[in-house]
Amino acid sequence: MIDLTDKNFETEVIKAKTPVLVDFWAAWCGPCQIADPVIDELDKEYNGQIKFAKLNVDQNPQSPQKYGVMSIPTVIIFKEGQEFKRQVGFSGKAGYQKLLEKAIK
């Protein structure tokens, strides 16, 4: 799991060779805390197929603003430097898996 910042976003996400799931979150967000262990579990399950990264929206306001993240948790999958799929709110493990499966096809 990569800790993203506004500074390393382009290098770690936009220039990545594999799809990247970016979890936009904040420490005060209850649903974000529920999603966290699920995303960690998926990171292990999809090791090598998809890169997983987290971006704290309070500490890094530029990236969420750039990508129109209005509420959290929001998960965006980037593929070939572009937004591929987006999920706003916690959709459970199955919901995230559906997004991930579309990204690796």
C-alpha cells in the first residue's frame, strides 16, 4: 500500500504501468475506517495485478480537488494514466472486487 501525496501522485498513479486503486480518505471519516481493512485485504489478494494507494484528503487537498472528489470514502481506479472507474461510499468487499475485475480485464 502506497501513501500518496499531492507531490507523488503523478509518479505513483498517472505514470504507473499497472492499474492503480486510489483510496481517498480522512482519519475522521467513519466509513473510511470500515473500508480500510477491506482495502488492505484486497491489496494482498490482487498483489502484482493492481497497485493500491491511499491519499489523505486533509493533508493533500490538490489531488481530490483535481479529480472532483466531493465525498469520502471515494475509490478511483486509474488505468493508463486516466480515471477508469469510480466508487463513492463504501460498497463492501464485493463492490470493490467488481471494480477491480473490470480494471484487470
